[in-house]
Amino acid sequence: MAVFPQVRLRRLRRTEALRALVRENRVAVGDLIFPMFIVEGKGVKEEITSMPGIFRHSPDRLPPEIEEVARLKIPAVLLFGIPKNKDETGSSAYHPEGVVQQAIRVIKRSVPELIVITDVCLCEYTSHGHCGIVTDGQVNNDQTLPLLAKMSLSHIEAGADIVAPSDMMDGRVKIIREALDEKGFQHIPILSYAAKYSSAFYGPFREAAESAPQFGDRRGYQMDPPNVREALQEVEQDIAEGADIIMVKPALAYLDVIRQVRNAFNYPLAAYNVSGEYAMVKAAVQRGWLDERRVVTETLTAIKRAGADIILTYHAKEFAQWLQDE
Ligand code: PBG
């Protein structure tokens, strides 16, 4: 093996052009998905306190937002709905005039080629804030499944391109696949939140989506953070049930999980750079403690280096703008 002084690793670090030539990983704008919060009502655009720069929009306020996403060449958005009425069974989640269904139609009218992905989960729609039907104080897996299928179908009928179940019920990918196929939607992909951990990093999201559980927590259905073999089982099951794209969530404290999933499966892999990860960066940047552009670029690149193909991130618009400015 050649060694110093023949080998000098610094030779390829001397200028930006040399560094760029040997760079192993890059984030492209085409890798990004921008999550958005849609609130029922008219004329609403309100900033989320713990997520500076991220807003809740009512469907009628979406067109300028969506045109900006398109101008930045971000290929896809992920929609979360915040309904006026919540009930025990989350019925506004699968109502044809539900807030997400309205938003899908508005988006498809303004930028038809933008990929519209919808989050499929009942937590924003239930009065108790859990991701499924509650019976005897427990989230009932099998009674929740048909509602998730109904919700998925209703999003696709409104014009969505991909459904993304995030509820963590066992068997949901299978039942959603069957429901879509039965109605002639064989061509619609499922992006499954396959390895979704019960994480404290979702804190700001629950404020944004008004979806905090009213009793207990989500540890009975989301994954236990110390586990990684179990993540491989989750992914294996979801692929067997028909998932087209798999996801690991959150991203930063779980880069090892992303790498292991990447090594074990030949499926497109997404990682969700979640609300708490965004909030930490924003808070430090606001205090002048971190350089935003460098920290965000380093973070998103790390998620790719770990093995993700696709990154869901609230930084998508800023990052896309920086790429355009280069
Ligand atoms: C809905 C859902 C959550 C997130 C995405 N889908 C919250 C949760 O599970 O409590 C979190 C996203 C984020 O923190 O950015 N179940």
C-alpha cells in the first residue's frame, strides 16, 4: 500500500473545483419533498411558532405557494390536513369535501404536474388525537384498517398521486393496496412510513397539526427508538404487503437505520427530516449560533450519504433557492 509522502490526501482538497470533482454525494432538488399543512377555512396563512418559515394555509391560499414550489423545481409536496371538526372516528379524514381533498383539487388546477402525496393517518382528525379507532383505551388495529383504506381512496379520487400511510397499524399497506386496486387505481404508488419511531422530535409537528394525543402516547404503535432489527422487519413486511417506496423517520438520530435499510433492500428509500430537527436548526440560526446554509446542506447531504434517495424536509424551499443561486 502506498503511503505518505507518495500519498497526500490533501491534493484533492486544494480547490473547490477539485473537491467538487471527487465529491461522493450531492443533494439535488429532484430528491426533495416539501411537507405542507392545510387548514380548513378561507384566507388563512399563519406561521407555526416552533417552525419559523412554515405556515398553515387554507386551500384558497395555496396557488401562490404551489407556484413558488414549482418555480423552485421541487418535484413533490406532502399534505397534512387540519380539519375544523374532529370526532371519535376521524370522519373528516375521508369526507369528499375534506380539507386535504379540497387542497388536492386546488393544487392540481394550479400546477398539474406537481406530485401530490398525502399523509394517511387519523391523528389530526380524531378528537382523542390517536392514529386510529380507540376501543377500551387502546388503539384498535383491525378496526382502524378499513378507515385508512377509505381515507387513501378518497385522496386518490380527489386527484392525489401517491398515498403515504404514517399510522403504523399492522397490515395497512395491504388493505390500502387492495382498496386502490379494486377501484382501478393499480397505477398509484404507496409510500409507506415503514420504520417510524415513537420520537420526541415530532413535538413541533403536533403543534402545527394540532394532533397531540389527548391521553397516553404513541408508544403502543410507533417503534421503540433503541431498535434497528425491528426496523428491517417493518420494512420487509411493508414491501411484502405492496409498498413501492419505504421510509425511515425521523432521519438524523436514525442515520444508521437508513444505512441498514439501504443495504438490505433494493427499494427506493425516503427519509423524513422531521419538525423537531428543523426547529433545532432554526432556533440556533435565529440566535446566530449556526450558519444556516452550511448546516442545512451538511445535514441533507448526510441523509443522502446514509443511503436515502428521497428526503422529506421543511428546508426544501430554502435549499432549492440556494441551488438556483449557485
Ligand atoms: C402523523 C404524522 C406525524 C408526523 C408525520 N405524520 C406525527 C406523529 O406521528 O405524531 C411527524 C412529522 C414531523 O414531525 O415533521 N401521524
